[in-house]
Amino acid sequence: MTALRRRGFLRLAFLMLAVLAIALGIGPLAAPPRARPAGISGTRYILSVGNPSVSITVVEAAGSRWEMGFALGRLLQGEIRDMIVQAHALCSAGDPPAKGSCAERAAGLQGVLPPALQAEAEGLAAGAQVRTADILLLNALFEAWFPPAGGSLGTAGFAAWGPAVVSGRTLLGAGWRPAQDVSLLWVVRRPDDGLETAVLALPGWLGGLAGMNEAHIAGWVLPARTSDNSLAGLPASIILRGALEQGAAYQEALTWSMGRPHSGGAQVVFGGESWAAGVEWSARMQEPLASDANTLFAAGLFYHPDLAAVQLPALEPSLFSAAQQRAERAQARLRANSGWISVEKGLGFLSGWAEGETAAGSKERPVWAVLMEPAEMRVYLGTASGAQPAAFTAFEPLSAPAPR
């Protein structure tokens, strides 16, 4: 056999082996893609309205769950890697305390994560070129990303609807003080198998702090620390996202969220065109969030006696008492304006909360807040160098054409 014929025979043999491997489900087609697959779409841009010095990053993705995750991972690769470094530091420092090692936290979330979100987590990891376990870890640390400071509340939220609102449309507002060097962004997802959503989130998150869906159901969630160390459940941030994808009505979203296994403590509120309702939970218990006529108020402090009994105050008693008093004053302001609440007064409420945060907490941590009506979301960013929020951006992502 000549050398030329031998080379031809070997090429044919290798080709037949490759076809056989693919037919048996092994080889390149069965391995997770490492390069950018064809057809995956995603965009990233900066949004700044009203004040060019203050902006927010927006990322959008569409397609299957894995494809959306991959696109978002590529778009946010640097930010996700930075977040993972911080996640390991938080977990190693034991914050929140006594809730397992980094590996245990990631494994606990993987055990309860719905298959669709597991696929998205794997896509995020592939796009950012990190481990899936690290994506799960930074999602499992929901409470730890929002440490309280001094006598500040750390978080606060409200909802007003019906006769309490001048326009008659539901108005939702909430604010958070993330850990230092952590920035929030808007993530817009258009999945093949669910409602379109836009959420305010951390890079690499599967869930969010606040958001709305294409049916104009809006919602927010506040972390509330408890002494319950259970890891067998979903963080409230992921439950919020899942509820917005599944609920075409606010009551559907609320019911879906209450039916999920949850870990840690949280308060979540959903609103539609003319109504709102909420729930607060620890890892093993849940109770409706108390309403006062046509308003709801929350501040990361449990109000139901049974839930308050399992709360783990993150502040020393005197500072914790001061935070409770500030929460009561904020709730009284909301109650006093019932019947005259408008977008401007909602912003005033958030501004008052931001003033207290910048006065009581660390001067380096920015304050983030969101104000939502059924078809509109506005983001406010307050820097710690001033008592008032620095500026706001108005954002209506679901009116934009879907990237395909």
C-alpha cells in the first residue's frame, strides 16, 4: 500500500470513528459549548436620563435558558468574576453567620433550584468562564450582600394602591444599601418559555431585588435576617424572579412565591394595576405582610410576632432599637399621606429613607432605590457624600424590541 493510499485510508477511518462517537452521544457534540454559539443574542448599554453623571448598566438577553445565561455571562464577565471573589470572602468570613461553608451553600441551592434556572446558571458560568458552583454561591448569599450599618434600616419598602394613591394606580417603592463596591444593574430577559421580565439585580444573579413583567406585574423583595440556619430553600431574590416569570396577575405571583421552599428571611410585595399584597417569611415560616388600609410598609424588620421571635438582630440592642424607631416613624409618614400619595410623595418617602441611611451608615456605601408603577420603573442612586439621592433614571425596558 502506497503512502498516499495509507493516508486516505486513515482519514476515512477517523471520519467513521467521529460519526460513530456522535451517534453514541459522546465527543464534541455532547460537551458543553466553550465558544459563543451561533444565534445567541445579548446587548449591553448604559442608561442615563436627567443627569449624565449618574447612570446604570442595562443588559438584555433572549432565547433558551442556557442561551440567556451564556449571553449575560459574556456581557458581564468582569463584574461576575469580581462578585465571585467577594462572595468567597463573605462566605469565608461567616456572614451571615453559622450557615455552612461556601461549598455547602452552593450545594444547598443546587438541590432546590428549578431545572430552568439550573440551565441558566450553567450558561452564566460558561459565558463568564467560571464554575457553576461559584454562580450558585453568589446567588445563595442573598442576605450577606446587604449588611446593616450602625443604626440604619439597611432596607425599606412600601406599596400604596386604590384610594391611597392620587392616580389610582398602584405605586411601589423600595431601597437597599448593598455592600461596599457592589453595583446594581437592570437585567432584561426574554425567555422562550416564560414572561419577559426586567429586574434590578447584582451581576451574575439569577434573581433580583425588584422588577416587573410584560403583564405589568411589579414586585420588590427585602432581606430580613433570622436565626434560622436552614440552607434547604431558595433565596427570596430568585423567588421574586420566578414569580414574575410565572404570574400574569399579582395574586398569581404572590401565590407562586408562597409555594416555593425558601431559605433565610425576607419580605416580598407584588402589585398590579390597582392592588398589592405581600408576605414575610423566615426559612420555615411565612405570614401575610400586614396592611394598613391601602398601604404596606416593610423595613427588613419582622412585624409578625411569630416571625420576630426567630429574627437575629444584626445590631447591638441599642442600635437595633433605634432602627425600629426609625421604621415606625417612616411607617407613620406613609400612613399620614394615605389618600394623597403620588409619584412625587413616593420619591419623597424614598429620599427621607436615603437621608437616614447616609446619616447613620457608612459614608462609602451608595444607596439604591426603585419607584414603580404598573408600567414604569425608575431607579434612584444616592451617594453617601450627600443627604439627597444624587439623581434618578427612568427605565421602560419592555417597550424596546426584543433582540433576536
